[in-house]
Amino acid sequence: MIKWIISDMDGTLLVDHNKLPEDFDEVMQLLKEKNIMFSPASGRQYQALAVHFPKYKDDLLFISENGTYVCQHDKELFSYTLSPDNVALVLEQVLKLPDVFVVVSGKKSSYVMSQHPAFVAELNLYFTHYTVVEDFSHIDDDIIKFSICDALNHHARENIYNKLQSLNEKVQVVLSSEIWVDIMPIGANKGLAIKKLQEKLNIKPEECVAFGDYLNDYEMLQSVYYSYAMENAAPELKKIARFIAPPNYENGVMNTIRKLLSEQK
């Protein structure tokens, strides 16, 4: 019996960067009738996720910032923060990288220094609340994540991820797309957040479905039985998924949910 469905956003649930499936409301009604919970799980900030679901802001459980900040009813359930020493260490390393842009995510807001048009175009896809600052070292906030953007070349693996591997002894460096790399507290990820919520809500992994497309979804798919990689997913993710869903541009998440519901007694 399925009790909880969790979906990544970009490349998974969304038809394009900011468009929900046309039948999303209809499927949400079906889930409500069957008392099945739905959660977006994304690298996006909480405020940006909430903007996507104005009709459901008080109903959904939001797993934001790749599992480092989890909210329900507009209140924090739990979070994972970076120590001041690790914040300083990360800043020292990422600010040395050429031709990339940095987002520092806190609980209150996200913070940027650059307003380069290419970066701002990417930033606005995923962040609705951010503050332009002159110096990251003066931020008064609990820091939960760094997002490093290769807005100019779109080769985040080579230009960012590979160059920051030495940080993995202190923090977690995750390739989120060909444009973005995220840096989070060690152990924090979507999968850990889901496991913590499963325990809190008394829901078993075999009662959960998850959909993802990229490496920041790796642990999430491992935390549930019904693990779906999208057809358009990274090859590494497809290898560990139990099932493959049609691609996001063919409304794969909604179609798979409908199929699962039809099969559920």
C-alpha cells in the first residue's frame, strides 16, 4: 500500500524549468482521495518550492535544498547546517574557481555577489528569495548549502565538481546538473531526510515511491522501494533504480502515478 510519493522537480516532475504537468491538480485530487502524501524534493530553496505550489502550500511536506531544509505548514521540521569553520573553508576554495558563480543558502534567504546576466537567468529559475551582498563573510544566517553555478560553460563536472573533491573530507560535494554543484553538510541529502521522515511518520520504505533524474537523487532512490529513475536520467542513477519512468517531457511522473494507483487495491 503506497502512502507517500516523493518527486524531484527539474528534469523529473517539471515539463520544463518552471511548468508543472497540466494534469497535476487532477492527480493531486486522486492522491488526496486515497490519503497518499506527496512531497517535492529538490535542490531549490524552500521559498521557491512554495511558489510552485500555492494551492498546496499548507498540504505538502517540502524537502528543499537537497534535504538540508525540510518544512511543513510553512514551519521548519528539521535542518542541517554547516559549521562556521566549514563555511569559511568552502568559501576559500570556491572563490578561487574561475568563471563560476556562488550562491550561499541560509534559512532566512540566499545570498549572491554577482549579477552577471547569465548567472541571474539561471538563479531566477531556482531561487525566488536572494540578497545581493558585497562580501559573503558578513552574512548573518545559518548556512545550509552552497550552490556553485557554471552559467557560462555548462560543464559543472569538469569546472567545479572535479576541482572540489578535496573538500569531501569536511563537507559533501554533489553534482546536481551540468550547470550546478551543491555543497552540503556531510551525510545530509534527500535520502537521509526521507529516512528521518519515514521514522517520524511511521511509514515503511516499501510504502514509498520516489522519482529522480540526477546524482543528487541517488540516496533518495535508495531510501524507498518504488525507486524510479526517469528515462532522461543520468546513467549512474538508472543503474540503482528499480524502475524506469517515461521522461519528464512525456509527463512521466504523473503517468506513472496514475498507473500505480490503478494497480493499488
